Amino acid sequence: MLSTIILAAGESSRMKGFPKALLEINGRKFIEIIIEKSKDAGATDIVVVVGAHADEIKKSVDMTGVKIEVNANWSVGQLSSLRAGIAALDGKSEGFLLAPCDSPEASAETYKMLSNAWGKDKSKIYIPVSREGRGGHPTIFPRAFYRALMEEYLSRGAKSVVEKYPLEVVRMETPDDGILSDVDTLEDYAKINARKE
């Protein structure tokens, strides 16, 4: 079983407090886009981790068939949300797509590329990389690393696991620049919408 963890617990302070999960591209919310791409890639266990804007997100998005995990400790940092998401995964989960809600532009083809590779070897970490070698989102972590993600000291969050176990990482090159998308500010959001017009 392939799962997805969507991180949507942050305060969005640089977006003047508006939850990034509810920003839109062509009339569709970021979080809806990511959920759909995850399902199309074969994920059947989807967990959305919410925190600072939990009530607003839950009221604004149809979460049918999606688990919502409220991280009361969202202010501690993203790692706490990741761990809340892992704890909420189905017991049959064999791996999960990790997708921050502020990175909605990775293509459906990229999601499927990662899912297909994982389906052939469920022991590796899969990271999409640009032609320049820059890693992006989403990333797949296999079940073999759930304990490390939950229990080890990770000063750089999930990146610490990637750095600690380099031989277990498969970097998959893609022409999809959407893997590098990261909407942190109003300026970033304006650039995305300008590209989509």
C-alpha cells in the first residue's frame, strides 16, 4: 500500500496568515491538486496533517476518503507534523509520498514516475531531481525508514535521513520544474499564477 502525507500544519506567516493549503491555481486549491495527483499515482491511504489553520482547512476542502491528523504541536516545526502523519498511516502502509502543501506544481507524471519506481523496489527512498541535480518534491520514503523518521535525531528533518543513508536513495531525473516549486511568499504565489495564465 502506498500512502501520502501532506504537510499543511504551518502558520503561513509570510502569506500574511492565509493558509497555503487553500491557495488556488486555476480555481483549484493546492491541497486538492496534491490529493488528486496522489490518488492518480496509486496512493490509497492519504493523511493530511493540519495545525495552525486546522478548522479553516477542514471546512474549506472536501476530505472524503482522506484522513485528517491535527498536530497540536505544529509550532515546534515541520518534523513534528511529519511524525504525526507517520503515526496516522494505515498499518499496511509500505511507503509514503511526502508532499508539502506549498509545492503543488509537480506534475502528475512525476508522481506516477516515483510511484512506478517504488512499486518495483519498495526498499529505496525516491527523490525527483531537476536536470541541474536539485532535489524536489514529492519524495517517497519506504516503510524501512519509518522508525528512523520517528525516532532518530533529525536536525534537518527528513533530509537528515536522506543524508544518513545515501546508498538507499534513488534520484530520478525529470524535466518537470514543478518539483522545485515552493510557495512561501505572496511574490512566489504571484509568479505561479503568472505562469498559469
